[in-house]
Amino acid sequence: MSRIPRIVILGAGYGGIVTAIRLQKELNYNEADVTLVNKHDYHYITTHLHMPAAGTDNPEKARVDISKLIDEFKVDFVKATVLQIKPQEKKIILADSTLSYDYLVIGLGGEPETFGIPGLLDYAMNIRSINSVRFIREHIEYQFAKYKREPFRKDYLTFVVGGAGFTGIEFVGELADRVPELCKEFDVDPSLVKIYNVEAAPTALPPGFPTDLVEYAINALTNKGVIFKFSTAIKECTQDGVVLANGEVIKSSTVIWTGGVRGNRILEEAGFETARGRVKVDQYLRTNEYDNVYVVGDCSIVMNDEGRPYPPTAQIATQQGDVVAHNLVASIRNTAPKSFKFSNKGTVASLGKNEAVGVVGSSKIKGFSASLMKKAIDLRYLYIIGGIPLVIKKGKFF
């Protein structure tokens, strides 16, 4: 009798968790030995994190226990930190054990890209995990409390967000909505609170996003009190704030960096050919070096029809998980693999309560209707991974 193939999935982000869920649906019992490795025992919904970071939602809404998503009879879950990948030996070194594999799926997630800006790693916070957003929320509240004790420290009430991509824009929108509540709670004059969004590019949101929607977003957030500084790079981050490329200094006790994501350094250390920690994969989402190693999410580079890499998004990672699971099953059963073709279902950026901008198909949407679409997109993902029970438990309907 031939040995059952071993599949190891590293990371329970969008790509990893969808791969695991699809495999447990497609594979028969004892057709493969599937192991999911993640450093936490929960999956978190990255596209929700800007809300609990600002304090407008509970972090638990963005967290889903992995045990609620996987079938323990088909998928073994290992809570552990990945230290090293040894592809030549087909081994994974964990903090307290070693795993062997026949097929490997790498979805470890990305790391903040600092672009070499001094001080960012030391003094800036990042919206990257459940723990990080809890820290940011409590830190913000603490600044208001500290200001009441030291009213001459205006920097306590000055918030700098580096980067005006989706995460930066969505966070400043939520923070602007939270400020009036905090001012009322701590008896602070709202005019003293400053929210800066600093962006090296000449405008907000990713390149190619419709200009009229970008203008709408900027105007909506400006009306909420956000101060934009475009075409202005952060030169240095210090414990006292940021120094901009034009020489301006913004004194702040709160700097949050959302300006970029790179792949995981573990892939570089494993010897894969990478660009900023990301691996260029083939049409089946495999590495060029090993046809039994697949890469998804922030760690992968997938090229569009114009020869440019798609930006790493939850939507792409989810679709990658579907294709990787299909191709793993195909490899085990000796059937035809499927090429990855990204199908853009739409992109929506929230701007705070009941405000958003987006493109769905050929339609541009904004305001309340876009906000409803954002909720619908989020509900769809919850349904994909957990069905109606998870939609009811975690969904945001109104």
C-alpha cells in the first residue's frame, strides 16, 4: 500500500485557511494527511482590523477560532511558530518540533515594508494583527487620558498615519469617527485633535483607482477633520513624531505605519528567488524551484495581463486558496491542474460610518450604497469560510 501524501499549510490567513477548508471538502478521509500550522489558534479578518484599531468595533468581530472552521478528522491543526523552511529536505522547522511534507503551501503573510525609513520599526505601530490593534486602540485612549494630566502636551492629541492606501484611508476614516466620542469621554476640545495622513504619492488610494472616487474620498475625510499631506515622504520616525522629506516636523506620540507590505523573510532565508520577500509563482501558483511548493497571499507575486504584479489583497489570496486546493487534489488524483486567473469581484474602501467608495464590475459607487456593498463583500467572505452560522455570529449588517 502506498503512503498517504502529506500536505502542510503554513499560515491561516486568507489563502491558507481557504486552502484548508477546500481540501477538507474535496478530499476523502485518508486520501491525504493535511496539517495546518499557525502561530495563533484563530484566523483574523485583516480587512476588519482598521475598525478595532480605531476603537469603533470589537476586536473579537475580526477573530474566528480555527477550530470552528476545520474538520479535525481531515485537517490537523498545529499551533506553532515557523522558524525555517528546508525545501530540499521537505522539512519545516517549528519552534518545538519538525514537520515533513510531500506538498507545501506557504501562506505565512507579509511584514511591514519600511523602505529603509529610519525609526519606523522602533517607533511606529502597525495594523497587522489582533494584538496589534488592541494595542493601538488602548494607546489612543491613553493619549487622551495623558493629555488631561499634561494639557501642554498637544502631541498627545496628534495622530500621524503614514500611507494613504486602503488601510491608511480606512483607518483615518474610523479614527475621525471615534474622535468626537473620545473628546466627550475625556472632556477634550475637539479642535485640539489633529489627524495627519502622510503619503509620498501625489494622491490617495492605489494607482488606477478612479480619480473622481479618490477626490470624493479625500473630500469626505477632509470634512471629518483629516489633514492630508500628499507628495510628502516620511524621512524619519522618532520617539517624538516624524520628520518629513520637506523638513517639516510633526510632533506626535502616535505614529501608525500603513505604507507598505513585503513578503516574509523566511522565504528569502529558505533560498527561494524573491523580490521584497515575495516569490514569483507559475500559472499553477507553484514556485519555480519546486513543483510541490505553492505560495499564496502576501508572499506570492502573480502577474496581470500587462506584466505587472497584482497588489496583494484578501480577494486574490482567497481565490488563490481555491486554485491551490484544486491543484493539490489534482496532483494526488493525477488529474489536470487549473491555472490561476484573478477575477476581480470589485474593490471597496470604507471611509468611516456609512461612507465608502468602490468599483464593482463597471460601476462606480460611493457614499451609503458603497458602504452597504463593503458589508456585503465582508459577509460573502464569512459565508465562504464558515457558512451561515459564521455570518450570523460575526457579520456586520447595519
